[in-house]
Amino acid sequence: MIRSRRRGWGWRCRGQYANLRAEIWWEVARGLSGRRGWDLASMANADTTVAQLLEPRWDADPQGRIRVEKKEEIIKRLGRSPDNADALLLAFYAGARPRIRVM
């Protein structure tokens, strides 16, 4: 039997980001875009995913940390959820490394 456990879901840069969502959106999206680290052209729904990646607004919280718009606020503002973008960013997030154990 193989069991997978996720480790490392806490955010690493607490002083820079308001929460884990902000870290994932900022680090992954900005990092991969800056390095041209992804090509979504072969995806069946690439246009939708790219649009969703561009939707969240961001600002700084009172402590000066980066804060990304909450998913609920995006849904309220646009009438749709950025689920494809969330899934893509989680897939690339380095802090979410699965630990596999063979039993």
C-alpha cells in the first residue's frame, strides 16, 4: 500500500506575504512568468486559465506584506471562480512536495 502525505504547506516568507495564498500566487505566477517557465499553448483551456491568472488584484496589508485578493472576492466581482489558475499554481508550488511511503 502506498500513502502520500503532504508536508510543508506553511508559507515560508511570513514577513513578505500576508498568507499562503499570496505567497503561492506571487512566487509561482511571477517566478514562472519572469523566467518564461511555462507554455500553456498545449492546454485545452489555455485562454480561460490565462485569463484567470490575470484576474486577482493585489495590494499591501498594513504591515507592508503582499496580499492577493481572496477567491470569494474574485467570485463576487467577476461571477466566476479562478479554479483553473488555482490548480495550476498549486501544481507548481514548491512548498507542496508530497512525501511517499511504501507500506
